[in-house]
Amino acid sequence: MISTEGKLYIVATPIGNLADITLRSLEVLRQVDLIAAEDTRHCRRLLSHHGIDTPVTALHEHNEKAKAASLIAQLQQGTTIALVSDAGTPLINDPGFPLVSAAYQAGIVVSPIPGPCAITAALSAAGFSTNRFVFEGFPPRTESARKHFFEALLDESRTIVFYESSHRLEKCLADLRKVFPPQRRLVIAKELTKIHERFIHATAGSALEIFHQNPALKRGEFVILLEGAPLPAPENLAAKHLRTLHLLLAECPLKTAVSLAEKITGARKKTLYQAALEWQKNRTEKN
């Protein structure tokens, strides 16, 4: 059962197939007093599909700052509200932050109802390392800003995840090709959980041509995953220093192990840190 007092629920909704919603999410959407939705039409289609008639109000990027105060007032009076976005988990590159921030300031309880998220769905099936990744939202709209955006990520060793719209996809891939090495692997996840779902494996140098040759591929919604940059080769460490570092890594968190190894061996912290990352990466791949 949900709270009978004013409480804000953050409810994840399907990113494609309307059936991809948790039983708990459906229960909350049925029982709250009000649903604040990024797009009321989209939300009502979801509710109708599942036989839910809870009232819906619009909360999107153009009105969320102004509307947050009235929703907080309702929460303070005991109203229970569910926040939903068009697809996936609210606030993950979607509206909702002003409301959640105001709720905490007002002492309102905020409770997440987990479920679909395009980022994790794409990561789980792309075939790239998921131990460390970074989400960058949508790249900038202009060519100059987009190139600076990619240049800042050129040496990022984590898997890079970002969204892109169909009408900017080719321009994005063209700029990506100008900045990243042509052999850098990438995966473009198209129309996740929908009937035309597809994972396109390519490289920074080849991705644009794939879409030029297959115009139909450009339709839909996209998550782009870029393989992280290879870690720089660590400076040579004495075998005894490496052994000390590996023993510490087996017993301590990475930062602690590197700090202790620096004090024990006298080796450079940066060199030890790079060696520790490489050691952990190799262990993960073997497992």
C-alpha cells in the first residue's frame, strides 16, 4: 500500500513497449491522487492501456519551475503524487529536478519506484564494459559546441553513453568521426524495447556511412555508446612495487591501496593508480 500522507513517488515507465512496466509502478499509479506527467497524452495512453483513471497534470521543462510550488502545496496538504516522464526514469535527462529538490526542502518524503531506463537497457546489451561508465545526456545542438563536447571526452576511459535525436543523428556522427580515432568502437541502440529495436555495431569511422546507406535506420530514438579510451600504458614499476600494489588491491579499495602503496614503495601515485586500474581491468576480463 502507498502512503496515505503527502508523498512524492518517482515512477519509471516503459521506454517502448507499454507492457514493460513493473507491477509496483502500476499499483502506485492506480492509488496516488495525482500523476504529474511530462506529456499528458503519452501518459494517458499508458494509463488507458492498463485500465487506470488517476487524474493527470502536465509537468514539463517549460512549466516545471512555476508549477513546482503548487504541487508542493498539494503534497503538504496530504496529496500523494506520482511523477512520470515520457519514457524511462524521471530526472534522467527528463524533467522533475525542481519538484524533487523543492520536495526535500519542504520535508516531503520522496520515494523511487524503479523500472525501465534507456541507459541501463542499452548498456546491458551493447557488449561494452559496464563496470565504469559515464552518461552525458544529449550532445549540444551546434557543430562547434558538439565538437568541443566530444574533444572533452576523447581521453575518457569509461564507456560513454549519450542520447541523440533522429534529426541530428547524422550531424552528430559526422562530428564524432572528426574527433575520435576511426577504430574506436561504438554501438547505436535504436528504438529500445520497440518492434524495430536494433543494436548497430560500428566504429567512429564507419557509423555515418551505415546510416547513409540505410536511410530507414535514421528513424526512431537512439542511445549511442562509445567505447572508452584505452588506459595509458603505466610507467615501469619494479616487480616488488607491483607485488605490493596487487596485495593491497586484494584487501583494500582502489584509492586506499594506491595511497598505501605510494607510502610503502615511494613510487609515483599516478603511476600506481594507472597500474591499479589496469590490474583490475585484467582481473574483470578474466572473470
